Amino acid sequence: MKKYSSILIIILISGLFANAQSKATKKADKLFSKFEFVEAAKAYEELIAKGAADVYVYRQLADAYYNVFNTVEAEKWYAKTLESSEAPETIYKYAQMLKANGKYEASNAQMAKFASMRPADHRAISFVKNNSKPKLRLIAKGENPKNFIYNF
């Protein structure tokens, strides 16, 4: 009986923490659900400044910036999210932001990770298919393009 009461107490305490987090993020979540991403981002930033942030807040903030295509901030907050979480969708969006910011090698590494986690996802299939194609390279000054072997 004591074992069951201990389990019940643990469940109740964890429920209180979950409720406290939802109260803290209520304003920001409401703005996010109304597609007011700029205002939601400000509200999530305020939570972080107050020290009331966790993986959920980081992910929501990253998604808010992703939705307004603020690629630098989205990349930053997806990276912070991935310090504590390995959610495939977060990895995918992080890869997209890396690519948008010109970090192609890092983006490909994240996409390879995503593809290994979700091999049946159409985005992973497309990445694997397109990433295996030969890469084009720039012709250096003085090189004769007739000397190249083309493999299309």
C-alpha cells in the first residue's frame, strides 16, 4: 500500500509542475495559437529572461521565429532546444534554418540525422536521393572545361 501511495504522490507533484508551466506560458501560447508569432516570440523571450524556460519554451520560440522566417534567431533557438531534445521535427527545422543561413555542411549533417530517424518520411527520402547525386563544382580560372567527364 505504501508503494502505491508513493507513486500517487509522485504523479500529483509532477502534475503540479506541468500545470505551473502551462500557466507561465499561457499568454505566449495563446498568441502563438492565434498566429501572432512576433508577439508570441516576445512573450517567450520574456519567459526566458525571467528564468522560466525549458525545452518547450525554446521550441515554441524557435517555431515562432521559423514561422516569420527569422532564420538567425530560429537557428539559435533550435540549437538550444536540441541540447535537451532529439525530436525529429526539430532536427528537420534546424537543418532548414542552417541551410537558409548558408551553413550547408551542418545542414546536411542534421538532415542525415533526421533521415536516419525517419527513413520513411518523404523529406528524408528526397534528401537521401538528392544527396547521393554528384556535385557540380566551379571551374577554376584557366581550367579547360572540355577536360571534364560528365556523368549525368
